[in-house]
Amino acid sequence: MKLGMGKIQNINNHIDNLEPEKIAVCSVVKAELFYGSMKSNNPKKNLNLQKSFLSQFVSLPFDDSCAEIYCHRFVIYPIIDLLQKKSML
């Protein structure tokens, strides 16, 4: 199954050469992708495309230890970005 977006043809080509059952996607990655879809100009269409695409892969759970690491995306990374922007001024 293709994602249908021209910018990611290389990803499609790579995926085509793999067995879908050997590809895994963590549930938090799905959450991030779905979040992007919901912010897009066509959320319903993009969400349906993503769900269809992701359904062919193994879904890995997101546990407590993953949650602790994931929080860095919202706490530490924005601080690093802010510091980098200030150093560019």
C-alpha cells in the first residue's frame, strides 16, 4: 500500500522491499502521525490514509518507560530549541 504522497516515494520504495510483518510502529508514533493529520487541511482524508497505511504493520505498545522518555519531546526539546534560537540572535 502506498502513502500517496510524492515527497516520500523513497520510503514507499523501501517499504515495498520489506515484508510488512517485519515492520513495527509504536503506538506513540501513530499518535504523532494522527496529530499531524488532525492539524492538516484535510484531517479526515489524511487520518484515513494513515490508518489504512499503518494497519499493515505490527503495532508496538507504549509503556510507562516509553512515556518517561517521550515527555522529553515536550519539556527538554523546546528548551533546547529556545536556547539555540537565542544563541543565533
